[in-house]
Amino acid sequence: MDGGTGRDILIGGVGADIFEFGPATGKDIIRDFAAGEDLIRIGVAGLTYEDLSLSAVRDGLVVTGFDDQDSEFVVTGVWALTEDHFLFT
């Protein structure tokens, strides 16, 4: 699931979802991330989990560091994400 550019709210369906982000994503929100079931794909060549910045906020985690354009996404209701929750392509 890819919201494209701009500000988007992403809500997956029943079963496993893959939320996709890349350069110039904008500022998005994932509303129903299910750890152990869903994944987040970061489509930036050469990027690794260590390049990301994860910061706790009131509603969940803000993820930044995957481009140089201040793009970010918030994963609501989640306060911990590990490398296992991400795919890098």
C-alpha cells in the first residue's frame, strides 16, 4: 500500500499488509500496523535499518531518515519497531 506523495492516512485490510515508502513520500500515517503480520517497505537504494530514526510520540512512532526531503511517517499505536518489521528494496 503506497500513499504516494503528500499527506496520507494508510489503513490496511484483513491479513498481512505491506506499507510502502520512498523518496518524497511526504508526511503519512499508518493507522493499523499489526506487528508480526504487516511490514513496512522502504524503497531507497542502499538504505538500511540503521539509517532510520525512530522517535516515540504521543500516538506511536515517527520514522524519518529515509530521504533528504523531510519525509516521515507515523505508525500509530506502536511504540517499538525492529529491523524485522521492515523490508529494504
